[in-house]
Amino acid sequence: MTDYDIIIIGGGPAGLTAGLYAARSKMKTLLLEKVAPGGQAALAWTIDNYPGFPQGINGQELMERTKEQAEKYGLEIKIGEGTRVSLLLEGEGLEGEMEKVIIIQEGEFRAIALIVATGTRPKKLGIPGETRLIGKGISYCATCDGPLFKNQKVVVVGGGDSAVKEAMFLSTFAEKITLIHRRNRLRATENVLEEAISSPKLEFIWNSVVTEILGESEVEGVKVKNLETGKDLILETKGVFVYTGAVPNTEFLKGVVEMDDKGFIITNDNMETSVSGIYCCGDVRRKLLRQVVTACGEGATAGFAAAEYVEKWKYKRQV
């Protein structure tokens, strides 16, 4: 006997929107989030490209509104992290006749359909000094730690939208921001790029990579290698903010659903994975654009599709 119609793992914009649509469809729905609903979107100082908010909106406020809306329709939220998913075959030869068992540290829950919205985590540089100095000057979240570096010199590693936006946010506090990128131009969108280049606080080091974080008890500097000349540069800094990509949180699903070589989950247009009744949405899914607005759209599709799956599943047992 199932505990829920639908279980959602992950409480960011994708998971919360999926929960909203599933709950509105009168499904008994549980959302599991390991820390607090909102995900990485809740850490954004301003989200300026979400439709309907021309002046932008604070990420935490947007996620709190979404959570309140989903709970209004009956979404149940528990703190817990999915550690394993098992499939229970109820009838031989019956396609999709599998209950999903979601294992968390506190126990296990059964559901007819599962929606995975576990998002990603920052990709680490994997260089000497990084592990030792995390939290001692190395950060992966400018919104979280930026105020700690008021009037100091900091380094940002990366060249995409996230790196440039966080560098601009840091300019509110820091004396100077040096952005280090392995290519000769930024990969950020044009409007973000224009703002960054015009900032008097931003300096750029092109065609270079950070090869070591220097310091014993706290960050004191970085060693930077120019990829064209091979020469090393020592740059003094108190803070290093890393934005070089993302790693999908899919380890607990390996061997259950199909993924690409980077671990992102592969789905069809209905957000269904290679396993009938398991859906995926948000940043953890293989796709082109990772934004709050795309996560919400995919969450809506996943919630709706999962509800349809549950209705068909229940109908089969009545006839």
C-alpha cells in the first residue's frame, strides 16, 4: 500500500512548482527537501529575469511565495534527503506497474509516482588548498558570504552568467574584484557582460586558470597560470569565489534512470525519465537553459504528467 500518490525529492523552484500542480490535481503529495524549501534560488539577492517582476524580486521572497501557494493546495513538506530509490514490481508483464520506494535517513516512503528535482551543487576546482580553505576564504555563494569581504580584494573564478552576476554583487562590498577566466572572453549574456565591463571595481585576467589556493589557516592568495604563456602569477586576495559549473545531485539514482555522461537525467518532453512513473525537472535535468523560469515550467509539466500517471495507475486497479 502506498503512502503517497506522488513524492517529490527537492524543494527548489522546480520541486515546489511540481508540488503546486500535483496538489492542485488532488494528489496526496509529499515534498522532501534536505535543508529548507527554496533551493539555490532562495540565495539569489535579486532575480531580474522572472516574468512579472520588472524591478526584480529577492530569491528568498519568490520561493517563500511559491511554497505558501503550494501548501495552500495541500502539499506536505518534510525535511529529509533521498538516499536511495527502489522499484517494486506489482504485476509481471504490466508496464509501469511499479511502486516507487524512496529511502531517506529517517525511514522510507512509498509512492505511485516520483518527481526528481534535486538540482545541482557547485563544481569544485580540485586544486591544492581548496578543500583545506573552504569556509576560510573560499566560497561558492557570494550572496551568502559577500558581506564578509567588505573593503577587501577578492577573486572570482569563472566566466558565465553566474560568475559575472556574483562578481557584480560582490562589488557592493569588496574594494576590488578580479575575475579569472580560462578563455579570452566571457560567456555571460550581453546585458550582464556590458554591466560588468563598465564596472570600475572589476578587473579581468584572461586565458588563465587558478592552480592553487594559498594560505594555511585562511586564504592569502592564489596562484594563476596563463594558458598561453605558461607563466605563473601570484595574486594576493582574502576571498575566492568559484563559479566553474555544476554537478547534478543524482548519485542516489544511478542505475535506476538513464543519465548522460555528466550525471544529468535524460527525459522526454513530458519530463518522464527512462522509467515509467519517474519524472525529472529543474537543473538536475539535461537541457540547454538553467534558470528559475525554466525550472518552474518543467515543474508544472512534471506535476501535471505525474498526476495523469497516477490516475491511470489507479484506474487499472479498478477494472
